[in-house]
Amino acid sequence: MPEYQDIYDIHRNLTGKIIQRGQPRTDGEFVLVVHLLLFDQHGRFLVQKRVEQKASFPDMWDISTGGMAQAGDTSQSAVTREAQEELGIILDFSNTAPIFSFRSQNTFDDYWLAEINSENLNFKLQSEEVAEIRWITEQEWLELIATHQVIPYSFQNMLFDLYKAHFSGTRIFPFGNPEIIKGAIFDMDGLLLDTEKICDKTWNQAGEQFHFTDIERAKKSCIGLNEASTREFFKSNYPDFDYDGFRALSRKLTQEALAEKIPVKQGAEEILIMLKQKQIALAVASSTREVTVRNQLERAGLLQYFDKIITGDMVQKGKPNPEIFTKACEALQLAPETCIAFEDSVNGIRSAYRAKTFPIHIPDLHPANMETSSMSWKKFSSLLEAKNYFMNIL
């Protein structure tokens, strides 16, 4: 059957025109081409050898996969389809973006970079396109370049440097094997419990009484930190400030505000119930003290769902250090790469990412930024949205 493609203008706007693949294009008419650079957990790169019957570059080694976008495709849907058609694997690119794009004479070329777990991964090659595939090291890649056995891409000598730089979108979970998710780790304040807004208010109140004029910077910097790290921040930045008095007052005001009810985030209990039903091990990794975490989760009716509780007073270094998430994985007796980690703060995302889990960002007081987006595997507007997503893939 013939294939059709959308035509874009030079600003990458859809023109509404559709042509049959191979039909000549005039100046100012562009089609979309997607490419996938696929790495595994050992840092090896997947290359494919083109069949001898290919019209261009026959019997040469190529990057992992790629092809023309079809009419109606987005870049995400096109690269997803190419991976499935040529390699027989299913990847989810919905919350990521290409690491770079080129505009040539008549094409927009999007390059996607993904990291997957290669263990027990069954490829099904498209025989009319792919002769064979191979996982190779950086040295082996350079040898292919030196011996002119690989298609000459302009960035070929930078390929492994791009991977090592961990560009946004480089950590794509291997959804050909969704059973690899074995654990889920949750922050508490601002994620399970809607308490960050209250703490924000009580910090403002305490700051006003202590005539502290830099409260906005302090609040933003300390979100996600444990008590020791928060104290160190104040000591380093405001050595003459009465931190103990300020903290005692803010804690008292917070306790009073939460005396009647602990507010729970939308979808919190629903996602915990769903994950339990899917036999996913659950842990809390909160910077708050253990006595407070257990008390608030119990009052909120959520404590019963968790297998392990790791808190700020159980670690030497709080978020953004990875220790708390590493301890949570150890407590669950799971490897970090089998765990997803839910966080609302930048310090939490940093911690989860550095612990080598797969961070999921659900923003609370502060929206996602370039840093959180680049380190997050997924981003959702709420736990309910996340629950609906995972319910269909686990």
C-alpha cells in the first residue's frame, strides 16, 4: 500500500498538504523524519545492518532505527512506530522530546535518545529492512567509523558523549518489559499529603514574626530537605538568624493548622490501592521526621499501604543526596532500576534521579523546569492521572 506524508513549511507548521512518499517536493516543502539512538543499561549502543536490497547505503551499519513520519504522525508516534516495526519493541516517548533536530533541504530530522534494559528483551526484526542488530561499545562504534562500515552521520564522533551527558529524554523505561517495575517509592509532603501549602503559609507567618526578609528564597531552597539539611542551609546563609526560634514557631503553627484534619492529595489512596493490587512493593521516602510521617500517614489513612518507611532522621544526608531513595530500595530489597519514585520538589527529583530510580514528577508549589524535566522519567498533573496511566501498563 502507498504511504503518505504531511507537508510542513519552513517554520515546521503543517500546511494541510499530503503527498505520497517519494513524490517530489518543492522549495519550502518539508517532511518529517525520525531517528532513534538506543542504549542499554551497560552503556552499549544498538546498531542495525541494512539489508543488501536497500536503495541507499545497502549492507552498511546504521543507528538503531528510524524512518519517515506518516501522514497524521507526531514525532513521538513516528519514533514509537519505527521502533516497533523495525525492532519489535514497544517504547513510550509521550513525556520526552528529541535530543536534537536538524532542518535540511526538504526534511526535518528529529533524533531521539533512549536507554532501555537489554536483559530478556526479544527483538523481532523487520526482515525487509534490517539484516541484523548488535549491541556495541564505544570502541567498537569508533572502529566501524574508522573502517567506513557505518553510515556517516555528522554527529557520529559525538554519539557516546551525547549519551553520557544524559540529555532530556535519555532515560526511557523498557516498556517492552513492564513487569520490570517491582517497587514504587513516594515522597509525603506535597505529594501524598497536601501539606506544603500549609507549611508555606506557616513559614510566612513565622518569618514575619522573626522579621526574616528572605523567606521566599529560603522556602524554595528548603523544599524537600530534611531537618539537618535545612538547619545547615540557614547556618550557611543566615548565620545570625534565630533558626531554632523560627523553626519552633513554624512547626507549632503547622501542627495547629493540621490538628483537625490531614489533607490528602487527589488520587493518593487510589494509586496506592492499584499498585498494591498489582503486587508492587511500596515505600515512603520523606525528609520529615519518622514520628511525624507515621502520625500523619496514619491519620490520613495511608500508612497501611506501605511496606517500608524511610524518613529524614534515618539518613545522614538528606535530599538532594540520593541516600534516602537508596535506603528505600535497600529496605524493599529491590534494585533501583526496578523502582519508580514519585516526587513533587526539585530536591526530591534530584535525589531520586541520582539514586538511579525512575523519577516521576508531580509538581506541587513549583512548576516543572528544565532541570526537573531532564531528570524526570514521567510528569503528571496529579496522582490520579499517574494511577490511570500505570493501571494500563502494569
